[in-house]
Amino acid sequence: MPEEFNDLPIDGEYFEPSTPKKKRVVKSVRKTVTRRPTARRRASPVVEEVEAPRRERPRISIDTATHAPHKVNVYRRISLAFFGITIVVAGVIAFFTFQRGTIVITQEPIPVAATFPVTITDASLVSTSTAAVAPDTFQGIILSVTTSTSITVSPQTTTDKPGKSHGVVTIYNQGKTVQSLVATTRFLSDGGVLFRLIKSVTAPAGGQVTAEIVADKTGPEGDVAAGNFTIPGLSAANQKIIFGKSIASTAGGSSKVGIVTQQDIDAAKENARKALFEIGQTALTTVTIPDSYAVLHSPVSVQADSSAKPGDETSAFVVTAQGTMAFVAYPKSSVYSAADTEVSNQAPTPYHKVIFEGDAPTVSLQSLSAETKTAKLQVYREGKAVLDAHASAFQPAQFLGRSKQEIVDALSSIKGITHVDISFFPFWVDHAPKVPSRIKVTIQ
């Protein structure tokens, strides 16, 4: 089948169709030849002249100044240039995409503290129309209790003090007549220690009576064991039928006695005051106080009196305390919040925040008036100032395009920062990225 030419003109010009030429068509013809024993013949081609069909086709006008190899070089150069630009753009995009900056800030917390006064006013005195009060004034509960109490105290210091022994004796009368014995009647122990009857008694005939006796002399020799007693004032015959017996030892000849000191009196008064406060606290339980309130107490007027004075010898003395105690209940959350705010205001820079650790603030009662129902408290609160990661000074936007030294100089001027560690990626970069999201700031 003859070829078809669909070439389009390069410059748009057409030529008139020329006289068609004959095309040589080669046909392969194979003839059957009878083989001979001595020769082989092959089919030989026969060339015939076949007239090709006439067809008109446009001719292309080719500019002699334009050559195909030159056009190929231009296209190649353009392609290489475009490829190079693409590589450069991709490199720039990759650089800005993977560029990173890391800033690590090391700090040392700064201790901060504040002490400030607080006024508590009884809620019953604050009307709804005057609900707006000073910032350091809070509504609370103020109560007063008046009571008294007494305690008995033994002196802590003692000394040995000789005395006359005492005892009890049973007097037996085995006679048939009543025997009367006057006070100071002598009774003689088995050991020869003399005692005397303290009060007059009468021993019935054939009966017995008990009486109290005391040693005639002072000293420990009067402390005798239980035994028999004779009555030397009776006749020898009556001594056999009228006599005494003791079932317990006499005592008191040698004993310890307390010596009252000023320390004894002071300690007793303090204990009396504590007992007074306990009584007041018991009375406080009859008043409903919210769980969110804390209670402080203070003596308004307390007086303690002792029944003994320093140097007195006694085994015990009594101290009486009487007075008025006042109690103030304050809202813990409000007072504690005010304390936190007060300490937070002590932050050394706007880039710090205060954190609190441990117990609640320390609150002490400075004064209390039961008449005006107001109290003055002193609040002490302490904490630590640390860098605030949300502060503007630590935002990535502050470091865009800045060198390491510029960043270190800017951060080192902030109080509490002890060290700044900066690293950039890639390693040859000496300035921070200009995109905030490519900068990471960490505070340790």
C-alpha cells in the first residue's frame, strides 16, 4: 500500500501539485522450475514498472536559515534552565521548611513574700446597702464569752518537815465499871513511845471505844507499827483490864511538805486560762459556723488569782480564773485569695508569675473588740516567682531573624535567668528563622 504524507507546512505556504511520478514497485515472482540433477535455480525477481496513483500533497517551505539541530539545542537549553530554576526554588522551599531554632532558658526561682493587715467585721453589722467595703475588709463572725473556772495545783518543790505522829487506837475495858479518860491521857507503845489522847472518851464496862492519839514528841520516832498500848495513869491492876490496841501504824513524824514558788503560781494561772478558753470553745460549739471559715480566739480580759503566795508551805493550792474570751471566724477562701494576690504583686518583673507551695497563709489575730465587733488580722504569705512561659518576652515572634548573641543579650537582662542555650538547624545558619512556628522556646 503506498505511503501517505500528512506533513503540514511549516510556514503555511502551499505549492501546486506537480506531475506525478512513476514509482518502481518490485514484485517478487517465484517460478516453478524443473530440477535437474546437476543444477539448481532460484527464483529471480522480476521488476515491473507500476504506475503509482497520482496524489497531490502540500509542500513545506523550509527557511534556509532554520535548521533542525539548532532548534533542538534551544529547546534543550530552555528545559535545562527551567529544571535548574525548579531545583533552586525547591531548595529555597526546603530550606525554609526545615529550618529550625531552639531556645532553652534555665532559671532560678526567686522567693517572694508579703505581710498585710486584714479587717474582719461581724456580718450582723453590715447592711445590704453598705455591702461595698474596703478591699482588705471581709465579713465574718465575732463572738465573746464570759466565764470562770478554778483548778487545784500541788507545788513542784517539797521539803522534809518533822511533825508529831498521829494514829487511831481502840480502847478495851474488860472491867465491870465505866472508865472515863480525859484528853492528854498517856498511852505508851510496846516500844516505849509516848502518845496522848486528843479528846476525852469513856470506855463502857465490858466494851470498847476508838480514839485518836498523837505522839508526845516531834520526830520520826513517833511513827510506830501497829501494836498494844498501856495507860500508865491507871493502877497496875486496871492497866491489865483497860488497855489499847492499834490496827495501823502511826504516821506524821517525818513528812514532805510543798513549798509554793512563783513558777508554780504562773504555771497554775496559765493552765487556768487554758481551761477558760476550753470552756469558751465549748460555748462556741452552740453557734453554727460554716466549714469554710477558720476560727481564732483572743482573751479580752482574763484575771487569775492564787490562794497561796510564794514561800507558803502547803500540799496544794487553788487558782481561780475569770474573764471574757473573744472569737473571730473569717472566710478562708477570701482571705487566702487576697494573700495570693498580694504576693503575686511582688513578682520581680512582668515576665514572672508566682507559684505557691505548701500550707496556707499564716493568719494571726492582732486585736479584737467585743464592743465594736471588729478584729484586726495579720496575714503572711510566701511563694516563688518563676518565668511565665506565656509572657511576651518568651514568644517566638520576639526572636525572628536575630542572631544568637542578640537573643542571649535580650534574655540575660531578665532577672532570674541563669543560662540561655541556643541551637539552629541547619548548622551553618547563624540567625533564627523568620517564621514563628519554626522557633521553639523552652523554660526549665
